[in-house]
Amino acid sequence: MMSSPPTVRNLKLLIRNLRTGQHLKLAIFKHLKGKTMKKAELIKHVASHANVTQGQAEDVINALTTAIRDTVRAGGEIALPDLGKFSSTARAARTSRNPRTGETVEVAAKRVPKFSPTTSFKQLLSDK
């Protein structure tokens, strides 16, 4: 799906919001609506908002993801205020059915990652 080119009105609103700081987050997120932010874009975003180099921002993002992965793998939890809690949960062994053949298949017990958003994060997404 192609997005339509920005209109003069939209650009004027964006520039006004950037100048005044009003509704800055709304202007940025409306621009990103429906898009997946890739790691490189996240690095640029963090670098520009934290006034650090892109290399430093990448190091911080890599350290954060490593800390989350290692903690959850070890069975712990990481809670990030205003975002949510990363943890893991156990799934019991169960019997399932192969939809193609109808054959009964045993699915082993396993641990799976889990994310629980905070109430404030849920409210942020429900506000329009």
C-alpha cells in the first residue's frame, strides 16, 4: 500500500508542532502509523532524542535487549515503568491434532516469552 504524498497543510502542521513542541508525539506517531520501525530507525530515533551518537544508541539498545533476553531466559522478570513487564510462562504438555492429516500429535511442555503492558501504556494506545 502506497502512502499519499504529504500535503502542504500537513507539512505546515508538522513544522508548527516541531516549533512549539505541542502535540509533538502525536505528529510523529501519526507519521509512523501503520509502519514497523526497524532497528536502524529506532537507533536514529534514540540517538536524536538522547543527544548521543548512533553508535552509542545502538550499544544501549543492544544492552537492553540482551538484559531482557538473559533475564527472561533465566526465569526472571524485567519491569520497565510506563512500558510493561517482560517474563516467561510455562505451557503444559498437550495433545494436538495435525489439521492436514487428522493425526494426533503430542506437543511437549515448554516455556514461552510473555509481555504484560502497563495500564498507562494501554491507555496511551486507546487514546485517539
